[in-house]
Amino acid sequence: MVQDSCDLLAQQVDQKITLSKLARMIGTNRTTLVNRFEASFNCGPMTWLRHYRMTLAAGSLRNGHESVATVAESLGYENSNNFSTAFKAFHGLSPLRYRKMVAGREKPA
């Protein structure tokens, strides 16, 4: 169940998925799904998805030349400002500062 959920979330990373929708797609209820995720990852499915998206975002910013807005859209964010806020909360740097830092053009603070 958990692996199927992770696979589904990864395949639809650019889609807006709620906990209720994910549980229905997997064929279970929200409580069971959350409990299984917490047993496997010490976090719920939506937290897992946020971590997954932020890991993909860092890779895209590090390896590509796509704009922040393009990266945000590819990960299901309708608004690049919301993406930037989430990225900074997760990584401690804005997406642009992160990109500059990993490119060696900026030193960490």
C-alpha cells in the first residue's frame, strides 16, 4: 500500500492530490494510509510528497536551466511564489540563491 502510494505520487507529482483523493485511488481510508506512512517513514503521505517535490526541485535547479516558474509548475505548484516559500522553508535558501550557491557563484550564509 505504501509503495503503491509513493509510486502514484511520484507519477503524478505535477498534480494537485489531496489525502482523501490518494486514499480513494489506493482503495483505503485516510486513517489507514496515514498510519501506514507513519510506520514506514515517520511522516504522513502529504509530508512525504512535499519532501519528494523539494528533492526533485533541488535536482532541477542544480542540473538544469529551467526558470523557477517552470520548475514550480512541473512539480504541481500553480504559483511560483508558493513554490519559492516552500523551497526556502525546506532548504533554507530561495530557489535562486540555491541555484547560485550550487553553481559556485555564491557562498552559503
